[in-house]
Amino acid sequence: MSASPVSAVIVGAGHRGVGYARLSLSKPEMLRIVGVADPDPVRRQRAAEMFDVPSDGLYDTAQEMACAPRFADAAINGTMDRDHVPTTLPLLEAGYDVLLEKPICPTRAELLELLTTVRRTGHKLMIGHVLRYAPFYVAIKQRVMAGDIGDVYAIRSTEAVSYHHMAAAFIRGRWSHRSTNPILLAKCCHDLDLIAWFKSGVAPRFVSSMGARTVFTEENAPEGAGTRCLVDCEIERECPYSARKNYLEQGRWPTYAWESIEHIEEPTDEDRERSLREDNPFGRCVYRTDGDVVDHQSVIVEFEDGATATHDMITGTARPGRDIHIWGTKGEIQGFMEDGSFVVRHADPRAGHERSRT
Ligand SMILES: NC(=O)c1ccc[n+]([C@@H]2O[C@H](COP(=O)([O-])OP(=O)(O)OC[C@H]3O[C@@H](n4cnc5c(N)ncnc54)[C@H](O)[C@@H]3O)[C@@H](O)[C@H]2O)c1
């Protein structure tokens, strides 16, 4: 590691961009934030104050910032999904290494343009596939690389997206429409990246996928359900998706739930309740939104060496979590990320089954 901290600019001072940049507050010897670009003046100013950025480091957009001479080692790109490539290309051209949030981008054409630009400019592009750094997956990867289970020939994984997470991000929230990004890309790009990572060096040959919206439909609205939980719903107290329960009483997903009133300096409980009654999208009945993302989807992959992998995304579940099962020619690894442990098994269990806790 270099002796002086990496200097970085935040591009998109939203939840994720600011989240990454907070490292500069806890570990100033590693990271220093010297610029902020965001078209939202309130977010830009809040980030500038939080990270003590002088006014000459502030820009309206990534594109404007990239027109100025480069003044940091790297850029942290926390813009929304569709803005990833249009904001990253000029930053790479301007000489920045870029940490780009996942999912990389929604189209193959954009992906190839990004790849070409990275190769031509020679700058680093790192994707926010943060699960590659989670101790659970790092430990599994180490066992696979050590050859403990031989050559990997099959992988199966599942991501269960809890009922309240599904409602907050993909039914009432910003990722509820395919036009932003299909939910598989928005949520399970981590899992598909992990599958490819466990087969590092072997490319997928065929990929097939199917999914549907089966749960969050108008036909499934329970009798007595209205259009807004706090306005016209007769069963609000019994519904697990009640906006009052989820966001006012249980305080779930506050950064998303109160986004529509984040420009109120210190919102009161009355401000929050009023917003849920009136125009906050989080006040809507989950069975009666205009969203179009699927609520379950499966993927099958065949790799060039004949290995296969499947991934299931299931949403609206009681318990959230990710599980993974990897089979190799000498053994298998099975684990549930939320338990923080996995088991390595061999057909001839000389030393017994091994359990690894991470
Ligand atoms: N790694 C993970 O596990 C994880 C988790 C959640 C979200 N994400 C991803 O992180 C990304 C950001 O999500 P978020 O919730 O922080 O979004 P956000 O909407 O809170 O922040 C995006 C910010 O980008 C700004 N912006 C828009 N155009 C810009 C431009 N041209 N130049 C500079 N700034 C611009 C917006 O004004 C906004 O403030 C998304 O792609 C999302 O899918 C990743």
C-alpha cells in the first residue's frame, strides 16, 4: 500500500457513493475525498461538508468534472444504473481509475464500449461486486483454489430476497421497472459474478433464464386491500407489507423510504406519515403498483469445460439470505452466507466432515 492516502472524487453523492467515501472518515490514512460531482445541489453540498471538500472541487456532473484537469487518483462512481457508462467513459478518458458500482451496465453494447475504453486508456476499472470481499465467499474461494474439492463441475446458488427488501427496492422503490434494470441484474449480478469467479478462467458457453411476476399482482391483492396503506386499506394491520408497520413502526429501509422527503432538513413523524398518505411511493399497496420486474427467476449456465451452474432468485421470502453448493471431482462445499459457515465434504470422509466458520 502507498504511504500517502489515495485521493478520490465522488461521482454521484447518493447512498452508495457517500457510503464508500465514508472510509476516508474512519481511515484518513487510506482515502482522502477531494471532489464531488452531483447535479443535486443539496446532496452535493452535504457531501462537500461531510468530507471537507473545497468549492473548487465541486461540479454539477461527472462529465463536467472530467472536462477539468484531473485532480485525484480515482473516482468513486455511485450514480444510478443507467448512468454508469455515460459517466465512467469521460472519467477514464480524463485519466481517473474508477470504482464503479454494480451492475456494470444494462446492455452488451455499453459493456463492450467500456471494455474497449479501459483497454485503450490503460486505467483501472473496479466493479462494486462487494461479495468477492465477504469473508464467507473469500474462504470458499480459498478452498476451491487450494484444490480441496478438485475441479468444479457443478454450482447451485439461491438468493432469497426478503418480503420487506423486495417491497422497498423492487416493488415500491427505484428498481421496480425493467427500464431501470431487470431485477436479476440489479440484485443477482453479485451471485452470477460469484459463479463466474468460482469458475475463473473458464468462460460460460450457454446461458438460459426464465422468470415471472406471480406474487405482486393486482389479482393477489387480499380482500379489503386499498391503493395506499394509510388511506384506503381495510386490512393494513394484518398485512406484512403495511407501510405504517414497515417504515414508521419498524423503521425499515430509511434511506429509501424517506428519499422523497430527504430535502426536509429534519423531518418529523408527521412529515413522514403525511408523505406516506400523499405522494411517497412507499405508501402504495404492493399489489397495486405499476412496476414490471419479475418476482422470481432462474438461470442455467453451461461453461466451456462442460461444468453447469444454476441460480434461483426468489423474492417475498420470510428469511433473507444466500446459499451456495459447489461440487468438484474430489468433494463438495455447501454453505449459507447469513450463517457465516460452510461445510466441506468428501465422499470418503477420512477426517470427517469439516465445518468452516467465517
Ligand atoms: N454494491 C451493492 O450491493 C449495491 C447496493 C445497492 C445499490 N447499488 C448500486 O449503487 C448505485 C447507486 O445507488 P444509490 O442508491 O446510491 O443511488 P442514488 O440515486 O442515491 O445516487 C445516485 C446519485 O447520482 C447522481 N447523478 C445522476 N447523474 C449524475 C451525473 N451525470 N454525474 C454525477 N452524479 C450524477 C444523482 O443526483 C444521485 O444523487 C446503483 O447503480 C445501485 O444499483 C449497489
